[in-house]
Amino acid sequence: MENKVGDSVPSQETIEATNDGFTKARQKLKPFLITLSVEERKRALKFRPGGDAIVALMAKLARKSGVSLPGVSIEGMEGDLALSNGLSSVEENAQAFLDAVSDTRLQALSEAWWAATALYTSLSRVADSDPELARALKPATEFFATGRRTPKTETPSVPTP
């Protein structure tokens, strides 16, 4: 396996400074952010691509014709769009960072597991003639003895007519 990560590990100070930066950024934007429940996300109307122009048109026409609706604010609608547009670059930047961190963690764990399984294979062969090593390897031997994890509930197969 190619060693892509792990030769250079950020210091604890770098990790803490990065986390502090995220905490400060979240605190700075906190007055403008909310957290939705899973159900709220499901129920939210989905903004269609190109909808910016429709929002602007509805605002223009409503103002021009004097149309108003209870609980519907033209200024609020425009503010919602402005908030979304303003946060768009923050979301893209945060997502790019999250993707890079997630990919790096996945690769690091993959490389660590590859190395651990390779070492286990070699050590277990040596342990055949070294009882002390065999005893020390016992936790790993028991761990690997359980094999692949299977789902708790399996879907029954449906016979075909």
C-alpha cells in the first residue's frame, strides 16, 4: 500500500489552534445560524436552481402592484436570499476543508489497518514457535477470530416463481 499520509503529523498545538479557529468562526456567525432537526430538513422547501431571479422578480412585481400577504415579507424574502448567498462561500470552503480532513482520516486509518494486519500476519507465524509472543498476541488473535462483521438483520431471500 502506498504511504500517502502519516509521515507528517500536525502538532497538538496546530490541532488546537485549528479547532480554536473553527470555534471563533462559529461564534462570529452564531447570530445568523440555526440547526434543523431531521424532520425539519425533510419538510423544507427545496430552492430550485435559478430561483434567485424568481425571488427578485416576485419582489419587484409585488412592490409595483402593491400586493402583500399576511406573514409574507418582501424584505424578509430578500434577506433570506442575501443570507444564503453570503453563507454560500463559507459553506463551500468549510465543505472543501471537511472533505480533505475526512479523506485524510480515511487514508490514515486505511494505512494503519493495512500495516497492523500485515504485522499481525507475520507475528502470528512467529508466535507458532514462541509461546510468550502467542500470549501477547492473544487480544489480537481473539479480535481477528471473530471475522467479518455481518449485519444484525438479514433480508430474507424471496423465491422466484
